[in-house]
Amino acid sequence: MTWNVENVRAVYYENIGVDGQGEREECMGDRMEDYVLTVMLADGSMRNFTTTVDYIPPTPTPEPQPTATEYIAPTPTWTPPLPTATPTPAVRYGVRLELTGSDERSCSRGAECEIELRLTNTGDALDDITLYFTEAASWSRTLCRVDGVCSEDRLAVAGVGPGNSALIVLRVAVPVDAEAGPVAYRLRGQSQGNGDVQSGQVSVQIHAE
């Protein structure tokens, strides 16, 4: 897949931040696949570009008909010993979660408050990373990827390469009758390659005004 995008704020290929010009090789299966390029325009709005790739199998070739062959007993040959197995190197997994901006926010009553978070794969292998709440106040909240997929509890980002980051937006609906607060939301990122590997906890406090 190749792309060439100019005069935009950010570009994401399959939820992973990339340069405006680039390419990516994908392994095709035996079914149709969709690939999404998400662009953050200069005014902050998001636009998705979807490409569908279909697998066309090769035309089978006719199999040759078997013919009788005279059997000749093979001469015994020397077989070398099998080489010593090379140990598989240990894969290192790592996740970093960062909050964009201040950890204290003021939001209007009756409005939706948006807070940007960034998940980074600090390991040395491709990984699926999940963002989840460790603590959440009673105000309605959702976690959303740039492609529009959202969750109220846990949000997964698949195929994050080593050193790559994914943008997640925390959206909190402030009730019209909300007290001044603050209320707190705390989150962590977790590696799916090794569930014991998690990021540090990120906390944000929201005041109603």
C-alpha cells in the first residue's frame, strides 16, 4: 500500500501514526481485506480513505499423468548429523501511555470534553495494545480510535509496530447538573503479547464549569 498526503496535521495507517508519504507491505490471505488511511485535516476534522484488496487465486495447471518408472535401489549415502537447534531469542514487550496536555481540565456543563492520549509500543516486536480504565467517575465516558471505533471500558489497537504510537481520544460527557468536581479518570495500557507488561497509570481530573 502506498500513500502521498500533503498539507494535513496528521496521517494514520490502520490507526498507526505515519508520515505523509509512505508505503506498507501487507500479507494477503485468501479473502477480501480492507485497509484504512485516516487523515487529520488542517481544521482538526478526520477523514477516512478505505482501499479494498481482493485475492485472485492463480489458474490451476493440469497435473501430468504418472508413468511407470523402473525401480533402482538407491545406494546408501552418508547422512550428516542434525545441527544444534538455535535458541529462539526472547521477545521484549513494552507499553507507554502519555496524556496530551494538562492532567487537570475544565469543561462546560452539558458539553463533551475530549482528552487525547497516546499509546506507544516500546518493545521490539509487533504487538496488539489495549487501553483500559483502572478507575472511572460516574460521568459517561468513551475511548475512541481515530477510525471511529469506540468502547466504554477497554479499547484495543491492533498491529502496533516497535516505536510506533496510536492516538486515542477520551470523551467525557459533563452532565448539565454536574457539581464543580473534580472527578477523576485513570487508565493503563496493556500488551497483548505479554499480558504482564503494562504502562504506568495516567490520571486526568475534570472540573465542571
